[in-house]
Amino acid sequence: MLNIMSLKNKKASAAAAGESAKKSKTTPAALRLQKDISDLKDLPSTMKLSFPNPDDLFNFTLTITPDEGFYKGGVFVFTFKVNPNYPHDAPKVLCTQKIYHPNIDLEGNVCLNILREDWKPVLNINSVMVGLQYLFLEPNAEDPLNKVAAEVLRSNRKQFEQNVNRTLRGGAVDGITFDNVIKN
């Protein structure tokens, strides 16, 4: 009888230890995100990642400072929110500043195909970062969120460039004032 009680106690202890281990188990999304982030060792000088809470890999910021193109000299900050179903779902990305860009609306939503219909689990955080950087080098007037900026880009590149230059410094276009994003 003593052995049976001893065996029951051992099983109960093992079960409790197993539940404790399950609670602290790293999720597949966290493992994939850790891998994606560890693969970002050598970021170009135009990109910087930061983690406001170092214990939370699912929420971070990316700063892009283009060194060529229409947006050269600007500093653009994006928040990333990665959901627990990553990599099956794309991260949610928002621009924190109000900027004049065909593919970024005034609320900071980003129109990038790999953040929507073209997202696949084989893509990663680096893919999104490269896509965002590319939007500053080659804005896409054919898939806009800011239709007014896209139309100006399509019809009059010189005017578009003037609008970008004005708005990078906090100027206004069509009665809308934009954030000053020029680094000092």
C-alpha cells in the first residue's frame, strides 16, 4: 500500500511539473520571431531596430533614414506588432508620423503587398523591412493608400518632389500639415 501511495505522489508531482513546463514553453511564433531577429545582425546604416520592452519581441520599432531618393534626409519610424499566429499572419506595421507618401495614408497605414495578400509564411521580418525601405526609394503610384499623392506622382514628378520636400520639413499640402521628419 505504501508503494502505491508513493507512486501516486510521484505521478502528481510529475504532472504538476509538466504543467509548469507547458506554461513556460516558448510558442512557435516566438521561436520563429527570435530566429528572424537574430538573422538581422548586419542591418544597413539606413535601418535601426529598437525594442521598447526588451522582454517583448512581438512589439518593436524600425527607424528608416533613406540616403537616396525623394525621402533622403528624413527619419521614419514604424511600429511592428507581431501576432501569436506569426509567421502564418503578417505583422501589423504602422508609420508613427504623418507623411506625404502614396503608399502610406495619413493614419500611418502602409500599403505593401507582402503585408496583405502576398504574405506567405516563408517571408520574414527582414522581407518587410526591405519592402518598407524600397517604398522610400520607389514609391508605388499604382497601389496607393494616399490617392492624391499617387496622382501627383503619376502626373507631375517634379511637383511630387516639391511636395515631398515641403512636407518633410513639416509643411502643408492641400491644407494638410505633415510632421517634420528631417533629422538634425
